[in-house]
Amino acid sequence: MQTISATGTLPQTVEPRNPGTALDLDWVMRATANRSAIERRAATLPARRSVKKDHQAAWLARAVSCIDLTTLAGDDTVGRVRRLCAKAKQPVRADLLEAIGLPDLTVGAVCVYHDMIAPAVEALDGSGIPVAAVSTGFPAGLSPFHLRVQEIKESVAAGAAEIDIVISRRHVLTGNWQALYDEMRTFRDACGDAHVKAILATGELGTLSNVAKASLICMMAGADFIKTSTGKESVNATLPVSLVMIRAIRDFYDATGYRVGYKPAGGISKAKDAITYLALIKEELGDRWLRPDLFRFGASSLLGDIERQIEHHVTGAYSASWRHAMA
């Protein structure tokens, strides 16, 4: 089986970091989305892209290396976070990883609320796995603006190497593009050296054209990643939305030379879905984006199904899902 690098390094340590650009409203207003064509393109992927045997195991291992293993529940405890971090360092049973030739495979990051940053940083010390924190009044993003900015600064000071911010959806829905740009730029500046992912909450933006415009503006304002969802909306990551955002990333790279990462989040729980998203990235952006510094899944239950599929590949038998608990 082909060996896969599972390095969970941050984008700014591998690629020149996206510094952002001036707001180009002409470019933003030219951004449109043909829904019927996008949906036709997205519909071809699950039916057309199928990999088997060693190739499937390799793709699934790559998916593991790109997971932001996440717990964002009101009843999170220090013990739960520590167990989740242990799972992040050993995401698949050791004998299975040995069998596929990837004994050092880890996930891309662990994502928690601010109060859980310290125990996560402690539990991951020496592993090379970064801690990501959701911020800016997650998930609604409606707390006072100065508190959202301060929350970012406090999470960075607590040890978070990645910050997942939420944009104000009202700026998109009312077409206040300058306000969205200014907000994102302020968040980016508050993050300092921390890697910033801009959550668009695409299920609440109304149209695919709005998704395209918001994607461009967040990249113009310096986002390291753009992300579909908080996972708390009624509609989260979908293939049509992903296609729009990925093509915005491609256009931004063509225009500026800076690579911006992509993170679909919410509703991706099956191994076969993970492979579909990876195939979409490969076809639209190329192999360079198939690494954890430029692609992440926002997921937790996804890892359990991937582990079951890898066990089936190695042993020929499926195990019960309860044997692959996350924490």
C-alpha cells in the first residue's frame, strides 16, 4: 500500500500565508452560481467515484489525517476532552494501522470550546496535533463585537493554534460586503499567528451566489480556511455548496497565488462520503489540497465509520459500531 504522510502541520508553516487583499467589489459582484449546473456536477460524484481494496484503505487513511476531531457539547468535561485527545493520537486501533503500514497516523486537529483549550493542549503535548477553538460567539455569532474579538485573543493566549470564527450572516443577507470584509479582517488580525478558519454557515446564506461572494470576501480579508458550517444549522455541508466554495478557492489562487484551505463540516458521518469529498477536492483543486494543511473534515462520528471500514479491509469482517467510541 502507498504510504501516506499524516503530518498535521498548519498552513502557514508549509505555504506562504494568505495575507489578504484589498476588497474588490467588482470581482465580488461578478461571482455567480448556476444552481442547476452545480447540482448536476455534484450528483455525478457519488455514482462515479468508487475505490476498492488497498486504494480504499489509503483514501480512508488520508481522510483520518484530515479530520478535526470535535466535541462541542454543553456537557463537555475535562475527562471527555482528554479521552478525545487520546483518540486523536491513536485514531485507529494500533494493530490495524500496523497492518496498513501507517503506525503513526493521527488526526489533523482537536476542536473544542474555549474552556476546554487548556486540557486539550496538555493532553496533546508533544503529539504535534494542534488545538482548534471555536470562537466569536459560536455558533450564532451574535454576541457584542468587542467580546467576539476578545474571545479570539483569549483563545490564542490559552494555546489554541487554530481559531474557527463565525461570520455575521446578516452582512451577507443584506449585501453589506464592506462590513463583512471589515469584520473578517478584524478577526484575522486578532488571531495573530494562529490559523483562522472562517465559518460561513452556508445553510443560512440563502443562495449559492451568496456563498460564492462570502467565500471570496473572507479570503480577501485573509482567511486561511473557509468552512461550510458550524454543524448546528439545519443544513450543513453539501456537495453543491462545496463545489461553489472550492471553485472560489481556485479562482482566488489563480488571481493571487495564495492557497486557502477548505473545511466541510456537519453531516459527514460515513466513510464513503469522505471519499466523495476527497475526490471532489482532487478533481477541482488537485493533489496539493489533499493534505491536512489545506483540507479538513469537521467531524467526530466519521472517524468511527472509517475505523470500521479499515478493520473490514484488514480482517474481512465488520465490527459493531459501539466498539469504536470517540471518547
